[in-house]
Amino acid sequence: MLASLVRFAQGPWALASLFAIALAARAISVLFLGDVSQGVEIWEYGEQALCAAQTGRDLCLRDMAGNPYASALMPPLTSYLWLILFEMFGVGPVARGGYLLLNVLAGAACAPLLMTVARRMRIEPAAAFLSGLAIAAYPTFLAVSAGYHATNFTILLILAFALVYLRVAETLRWRTALLAGLLAGASVLTRNELLLAAAGAAVLLVWISRKTPMNGLRAAAALTLGVALAMSPWIVRNYLTFERFIPVGSQAGYNVWIGFGPYARASGNQLDNDPEARAAAAAIRVSVAPGDLPGNRFEPRLQSAFLADALPSIERGGLSRIVSLTAQRLFVLWGFDWSDPITHSPAYWGPWAIAHALAVYGLIALARRRAFVDGKALLLILLFLGVFTAAYSVSSVFARYRMHMEPFIFLFAGLGAAALLQGRAAINPSEAGLRT
């Protein structure tokens, strides 16, 4: 069985089959779960664009009285995608259906892309194919493709960046590093915390190339330039609008409030569904005086209000409360969040248990040298997992946030599944390279 799988994974149809499987599964998910009706939740990404389309302004949101105010709350890339759809098709079901179509295509593309990344990491063909198959068929990835989150676009950009970055790590060519930086910058414009990953990746290049430091410094500078070029239009827009430096999303005050404020919980779902916490958040929003004049914008004042409400709880709780909440969120992130209703279904916890058991077995196979991952690639995986762990442990954890980490977990799960199939046979690293 393993021999047949290896032959297929090395053949010309492996990537196409992964895309077809992922596309078909997501299309079925949309048929059962998709909703393009008016009033469906399109999250803040869509709301920023909806306000812009309705008012003829740039990205905006509305205060409690319904007045629009300039917004940089959410990373902008998905919001501008929404705005393009609204301008092309109007604010209606066609635009929402267009978003679902792009969401499905992006999600389906992640499956062959993950396999390609795995092969670039010198993971052997069968394990690489199984990793792609995991993301193609994993239930939460199917469900998110039928909704309006930005998750698929974020993961697609992360994987594209990883693929190019691994090439940079091999060659240290500045042009390739510039492309990697542009992809990293685009990914940052979908998730704030990816700015830390981009910075870490530049530092990692310097470490990788310590035997040829000038080449590494040049590649790291080109990567940093690419990130800056991708982000600069948004940064300039924010400076002109808010008269302050806002690199991605302006959520700092609210993030501190949900992370360590008076109603902070280990699970973001617990906080969101606590009536007292929801009432407190609404009261803070009402307390901020309306008006969005230049030099006195509404959104920065709202973020300052959340921060001011959080500070007394932080001071009273001290370091011990900060450490306790962070540790609890760390457990929820890497353990299991039973407080979120979506985790109660066997369709969630069954695949979760299988994938993580296989990932643990994959790590054992690596330790016993029955599997192989390129050392530079392993550092990149650890960088991404470390950034996501740090970011979510100090703000909030939702079950869906794990999805940004799971493609890297699937790599280890693929290793584990292949190791189970091959029994005790050892992997020869020299045979695990890319076939060109």
C-alpha cells in the first residue's frame, strides 16, 4: 500500500487530485452550510467594506448611533476584497456568493500547496501527500470555506510565503527574498501577528547564513523591503487618516481588555458569551463621545477607553493573574477548548484526536530517524507555531484560531501516518528531496 501511495504521490496527478478532492469537499460544504442571505454574519472584515460601500468612503465602521467612522480595526486585505465585490456586484447575495466562491478556491488551493511545501521541506512523497489530504478533507477547513472568515486567505498566503522562503534559505538570492517579503507582507495584511513571523523569518535568514553573513544580510534586507512595500500603502493611509503609526489593525486596547481586563477568560468563547462581559463592552462603546473629526478620531478614542477599563484589573491582579491567564490560554490552545460549542461534535473532536495522535507519532518517527524534515524548514515551522502560540496566549483563544497552526501540525501528522504505513523501515534523507 505504501509503495503504491509513494508512486502516486510522485506522479503527475498528485497535486491535481488533492485540489479536486479539496474543491469537491468544499463545494459540498457550501451547499449544506453556505448562506448568502441578507443579515448573515460577515464579520468585521466585511463590515468595514460594507460601510465603505454604503457611504462612498474608505474602510469604516459605525458607532452605536449608526454614524460611520474611519476604521483600521481589522487588517485590510480581506476588507478590500469585500469592497471590490460590493462595487462590482452591489451589496447583495451576488457579492456574498462571490466571496464564498473565492473562499472555496483559496481553501482548495491550500491542499496541493501544503504538499508542495512539504516536498520543499524534503518530506518524503507519501507523507507530503497525506499532509495535503488532511487539509483537503479536515472538517473545520470545510466548514470555514462555507463562511466569511479570512482564514483560507491567510493560510494560502502563509503557505505561499513558506514555499518561497524555503527557496531563499537554500539560495539566499535577494530577488527571491524580495518576493518572499511581498508574500509575507500580504499575509500580515490579513492577520496582525504575522508581522512577528515576518520579522522572525528575516532574523532566521541571518542565522541560517551565518557562514556567509553578507549573503544572509542581503537576503534578510530584501525580505524586509518586500514586507515594507506590501504594507506601505496601508501604513500611509493610516497615518494620513489617524495621524499615527498603525502598521496593521488598531485593536491594541480591545486586545488588552479581552486578554487581561475585568472579564478576561481562558477562552474567548467564554468571554463572548458572558452576558455581563458583553454588556460591559457595549457600555464602554456607548461611553465614547461620538464624532470622527481629523485629529480626534473615534476609533483611537474607543481603543483608549478599552485600555483604560482594563488597567485597574491588571494592576489589582498583578503578575500572578497575567501568568495564570496566559497559562490557561496556552492550555486551551494546545489542549482542548470544551467551552466552544463547535468542539462538542464528534465531527470536530474525532479528527482533532486522530490528527494530533498522528502528529505525536510523527515527532516520534523524527526522533527515531524514521522520518525526515529539512532542518531549516523545521526552524520555520517552529517560528510560526511559536508566534501563534505567543499571540493567542496573551489575547484570546477561539477554536478557529487553531486553524492557522494546523497546516504545520498536519505536516507532522502526515509523517506519522506514513511511518505507520511503512512499519519499521527507515527514511533515507537523500531520497526525500524534490523531484524536478
